Amino acid sequence: MVRQRTEIGQLPAYRQGASTPGAVKLSSNENPYPPLRSVIDAVAAELGDISIYPPMAAAELVGRLAERFDVTGDEIAVGAGSVEVAAQLIHSAAGAGDEVIFAWRSFEAYPSLVRIAGATPVPVALTDDDRHDLDAMAAAVTPHTRLIFVCNPNNPTGAVVTGPELHAFMAKIPADVLVVVDEAYVHFDVDPDSADGLEFYRTYPNVAVLHTFSKAYGLAGLRIGYAIARPEIVENLRRVAVPFAVTALAQRAAVASLDAETELDERVQHINAERARVTTALRELGWNVLSSQGNFIWLRTGDDTTQVDAVLREHGVLARAYAADGIRVTIGDPTANDLVLTAAAEALAPVA
Ligand SMILES: *Cc1c(COP(=O)(O)O)cnc(C)c1O
């Protein structure tokens, strides 16, 4: 019998959002719009070069991002999706015997990524209103803590951490513990009270910010994300990165997306308008939905989760159900969202 790490055999495999022919997939927080023509053209122009390795430093993209966020290029690390950058952050900070704190429920990849690094995940329950319990997270810090994820807005609940809350939290965190603000949904966040990761990055040397092109920019299939962190941390992220994981196609598409930010922002505004419409309609139906600042909403279905998920499926909607907890439903196009509302009206009927 070949010896393998026992903790790996115990890991759940990452569960891809469900998809079935004919059903609408609202299970992975993907952008409902097709890629922009300009982005497709930029990728197509790069296809002739797929026989060569991509530029590892991603200099053009890094330069553009540096300009965009008023930082230097040595403060930006790219990866094959921000999930890979999250892995880089964990691998460079935490190993066997070290602890990584995150809210729970939050992004599903955190616990596995921490285990894969050989470190110990420390999940801290959300508050009763599905927000980060920053007091409990600060209290969970031990001499073994190396990294803390703050997911803002939180996937899957859509709740935000406010600026004053995050400042109060940072005051309690040792300066040698890295706090990673995961802003995968920052473009959809219009709450003026929400903490601005970049502002925290500029204030605290032990803050890093994680961004992705997958959600608001619609590049989930090309895999590209990045961290903004102090140069000495970025150097380590580059050391642990999988060589050549970020393709030239992805780099091109990211640059073309930055060129098209105005157009992409209009799409984000349409998605947010749909989010508001769906939230209002659900509340009118009697659902207790919190205001989400992501491109998804969170149905707190508790013990009824399996039953409600079944009704969604009957209406051709594939969402992401977390048994005995809730269902995360991505905001899709208006037709898809109408299906969700029809299903939600029916699912509530037995309870109401
Ligand atoms: C989707 C998501 C990511 C990562 O997405 P990538 O496609 O790997 O960039 C990271 N964090 C959160 C909270 C997410 O929901």
C-alpha cells in the first residue's frame, strides 16, 4: 500500500456547482452575460502563441493593476484564479502546527486549502444574522495563528464587514498575523459602510487583499486572480506559485477587461438591479432574506434546505444547497431570476 498523507484522504473533493442540460445554473456565482467581444478578440489574437510558455511575471497586467490601485508592481501577485492566490498566501504563511482562522460558513475552499498546506483550519461561526463574528475571530487567535481570512462580502451570505468593525478587529490582531481580505465580490458591493480592503492595506502592513476576474469581469473559465500585499509577502507568493499556472490567454483577457471596465460596470449595475428586484420580491413572499452585497442571495432554509432545493430543481434551477443551513442562489438573467421567484413562492406554500 503506497503511503499517502492521511489528512488528504479525509478531505472532501471540491464540489463544482451543479449543472444539468436544460436547467439554469445558479450554483457558482458566474456572470450571466456572455464574454465581451473585445475580450474574445484579445484572447483570439493570442491563440497563435499557445506553443510557448506564458510570461510568468505577467508584467503588462501587473503594471495595469499597479496603476489602477496606486501601488507598485512588486505589491501584486497573480495566480490561476484567486483561489490559487489564496493557496499561495496559506502556503507561504502556515504549515504543520500553524492555524488559519476564517468565518464559517464562508468560502468553501478555505478549510481544504488550509489542510492541504498541512496547517489547522479554525472556523469561527457566523453571528445569528449571518455576519462575521469578528470578536470571536479575534478571540480565536493563539500563538499558532498565522493567517486570518475575512471574506467581504461573505460568500455565501452576502453580508459585509464594516470599516469601523474591521479597524476594531485589526487593533486586536498581532502585527505578525496576516489578515487577508477576500474581495471576490467587491464590484457588487454598494454598501457605503463596507470596509474597503485597499484602504486597510494602505493602513496596516499585515493586511493583504484578494481580487478575482472571475465574477464581475466574467472570466471564471480562464482562471485569473491576484493579491495585493507588501513586497516581502509578494516575493514569497511568487516562490510558492505553481510555475506558469496563469496562461497568456488569461493575462490578455484580464488586460482587455480592464480596458472595458465601464462596459463591465454597466453589467454589474444590471445584476445589482436584479438582486434588488429578487430580494424585494422574496421579502414580499415572506422570505427572510438579508441584503446581499454579492451577485447572489442567501436563502436561510435550515432544516427545509433539501425540500426547498428540490422545488428549485423542479423549476429548472440549480442552486448551491448546504444541507441544514441554507441555499445560495446566484443572480442570473431576468428569466432565470423569475424561475427562482416562482419556485420560492411555491416552496414557501407548505410552511406559510
Ligand atoms: C469565487 C470566489 C473566489 C475565487 O474565485 P477564482 O475563480 O478562483 O478567482 C475566491 N473567494 C471567494 C469568496 C469566492 O467566492
